[in-house]
Amino acid sequence: MERFVLTRDAVERTRQTIHAAEVFHDKARTIARICAGAGTDQVVVAVVESDGVFGGAWPIDRAEVSERLGPLEAGGWTLLFSAGTGVAEIEERSIALARLAFRRWEAMRRWAARHA
């Protein structure tokens, strides 16, 4: 059985995810404007780059998501939204992402305390 090793990179990625969620939340109005203009056959991909900067949001045809998502993500974070998604839902999903990352950070902290 392989032993789990908690790395600084894992802890740092979790911290960065919380920051990325804050960026998505801060850009909710911008993302919602893109969602308002998206077609019913499109999803909106919002991106936070690996350096924590908002990379933008674009409507993408549903059929192209699997091809285009990887290069857009490139070590950063992406959230997908349906056409017409409003500010409140974007903010809620951003907060949910931050909460999940925070819970992961807490779990890593507890694990590290037990395995010091």
C-alpha cells in the first residue's frame, strides 16, 4: 500500500484555489454578462489563470467543451456556467468552491497534526 505524503505543493494549491474562488466571485458580474449573451447550445467557461489572475470568460459550443477546456485551464481553474446564469448563482458557486477548498485545507491540517 502506498503511503500518503502531504506536500507543500498540495497545501499551496488549496490556498490558491481559495483565492481563485474569490476571483470568480469578484468577477461574477462580468461572467453573468457573458452568460446573458450565450446561446442555448453554449456553455460559458470562466478562467482564473495559474497566477491567480482572471483570464476571462467565453461562450463555447457544448460540442467543443472537451476539446477546448484543457488548454483553457492550463494549471489554473475553470468554472462552467449555462447560458443565462445570473450573478447570484455565480457568486454561490464561487463560495461553494472556496468552502470545498477550505475543507480540504482543514483535512490536510488535521492529517499533518496527527502525522507530525
